[in-house]
Amino acid sequence: MFRTIIALGLALFLYAAPALAQNARHFTFDYGFVVRNAVSGQDLRVWVPLAHNDRFQQVSIISIKGDLAVREQTDPKTGNEMLYGETTHVSKAQYKFTIVYDVIRRERSASTDAAAIETAPKTAPSEAELAADLLPNQLVPVSGVPADLAVKTAAGQVTEMGKARAIYDYVFNNMRYDKTGTGWGRGDTLFACDLKRGNCTDFHSLFISMVRSQQIPSRFEIGFSLPADSHAGRIEGYHCWADFYVPARGWMPVDISEAWKHPTKRDYFFGSLDTNRVQFTIGRDLRLTPPQVGPPLNYFVYPYVEVDRKPYSNVVNNFSFADKDSSSLVSR
């Protein structure tokens, strides 16, 4: 059954969060796409990531409309949720899909009153889960150049928090948010080391490589960013950030590319995330549920499609949002 927040559950959430107007943003998020130029008679398989639900992001699905029946699936390794649909005989030239969400996104902060939420008692990750978050990904090595950089950067730091902050500052000081040319956007640590530029995936891949090499577990999170000064509009592309794990504090978020764009919030984005975002999935090198025939996904925020058991890229995305309460534009 698709996830919903029943009226009582939502009321309890709002009752437990009296600072909603100050520390949360309430909006609808429309996730739409079209699979184009499907050829009659072919097989079609579609996977769609679902928005993440936790204590910082309360999500309910308002509606799902599509030209293909779908069912909800969960990846047992990452916990990522998704919709999956298939047909063994394409009968339309286009397959359209739209998911409409109601989202309450709360500030996640280690430096404000919301810290009480972040540091609340919680179940610690298992040793196996933390060990997995120390391993390399295909484009995120934990040895070689980034490990050498981490040794130099973290020299003199004796705590996980001190090492993570030193690495955060290194990435902030040495990377440039620059989407010109080619090679950026893949989350390629070695590209970031060499050219010292890129987008959010490149910033956070470098961070993850460096902290993992220092035996600090770290994970990749991806979704979409909402403009802080607009009540509604199109969303042109994804946004990502990272977490690192400190036993005494739990998972701590960082958003270095957003800090780079807003230097006055450099300290804030070490340990905090604002409300102007919606998270979908975590992880890299992902196998879907059921497994795709194609290679592991570098990350999963856009729909993934296979036609006749091969990856299919003729997909047009359309994402948009609208605030449900203008007073929620407060975390900038």
C-alpha cells in the first residue's frame, strides 16, 4: 500500500513541532516524466524513486497517475523506495507519469533548537551498515590521491568531528561550483581532485572519499533543492549532499556546494540542512528492485527506464513545487 500520513498522524506531528512556521517548509512537489517514442511490441520497464520519509521529512502521496500500472518496491540494502512498472508489449508511443507529494520538510540542525531532534535517542547503525559506508564506490575511491589529501588535511586533528571539519573546509576552499565544459556532475572524485570544480555531486564525492579514507563512515543523499525566495515554480535538476557518522552525535549532514554559494552560511552547512529541499534516495552504484539489466546506477533521482532489456534515455522530466503556506519561506 502506498505510504500516506493519516489525519491523526499528521496532527500529532504538527502538535509535536510547535516551531513549524519557523523551522519547516510545507509544499507540494510534482514529479512528472514522459517516456517518448516507445516502439510498439517492445518490452518496457520503469523504475521511479520515491521521496524519503523520516523525522526531518514527512511525505504523503496525494496522487499517482500513469500509463502503466506500478507497484511499490523497497531496496533491502539501502532502504530506498521506488515504484516499478512493466509491460511485455508496448502499445503507446508515449507513457506519461505524474506523482504529486505533500511534503513537510523540517530544518535539520546541530547548532539551533532543532539540535534536540538531531541528538534525540535513536537506534545506532549496525557495524555492518557503518562498514559499508567506509567502502569505495566506482567513482568514489578511498585510496590514492584523495586519501593522501585527507592525511595532509586532517593532520593534527584527533577527533572524527575535527577531521570531518578540516576536510569540509578543504573542499570548500579548493572546489569551485562551475558547470562549464564536460566531466562534471558524475560525482567523480578524481575529476574533482584534478580540476577542482564541478557541481554538488563532485563536491560531495570528494568529501566522502576523504572522510571514508580517515575511517569515518559517510553516505550520499540526493533529492531536489527549492528556491528560498520563490513560492512556486519548476525545478530544473537535482541537488545532493552528504552525511558523516560520529558515534557521540550520530549522522551529521554537510552541504558544501550550498555553503559555497552562500559563504555566510559556511558554518551552518557543517552539521545542518535548511528546509529548502526534498530528499529522495541515498547511495551510489545502485541495484534497483527488481534488478535492472543495465549496470548499477551512479545515483537514483530521475526515473530509470529499460526497453527490450537495455537502458533507454528518451525520457523527458518535469518537476515543480508550490508552497502551501507562504510563511514557510524562512530558512534561507
